[in-house]
Amino acid sequence: MQAQIITYQLKDISQEEYLKQMVEPDAPILANVNGLISKVWLVDEEKNSFGGFYLWETKAAMEAFMHSDLVAAVVSRPFLKNVSSVDYTVNETASKITRGLK
């Protein structure tokens, strides 16, 4: 299992427009990505920091997503800047103890 945190900042777009142009249309598409267990949307308006915490079945599924046309389209949006991605292998045994996994 693989965990991933993708972060970015917004440029020249209101929070309301960001929700309309990215969050609302992208959420249903992301819900159907192969190998994605879940995505938690992250927001810190004060720091202009946004993103998501992704949980993947496998590292291969995460890598396929990162090389997909969907990601290419998202990162090419003119209102996104400073996009970054960090991934981690999930310690499943410890995560089950702390209720991070069932």
C-alpha cells in the first residue's frame, strides 16, 4: 500500500471558482481511478496551500496515475502553481493498530 500527498497553491482564482473549476468536476473522475483507495482533499486558505492525501493499493497504481493524461491536464491548469508530490510506503501493521486501516 502506498500513501501520497500532493500539494499546490492557487494563483489568480477565487476559492469559489477553484471549487467550481477543479474540485467539483475532478472528484467524480478521481473516484474511479484504478487502484485509488481514497483521497482526502486538503485546504489551508490562510497559507494558500491545497492538495490531497491519497491512499493507493500499490505503488504501481500511484505511478500509473502520476503518468496519466488526467494528471497532465490538472497540473497544466493556469491557476495552479508549486505543485509537488511526496509518497510513502504504508506501514499496514502499525496503521491497523492506530485505526488508519481496517
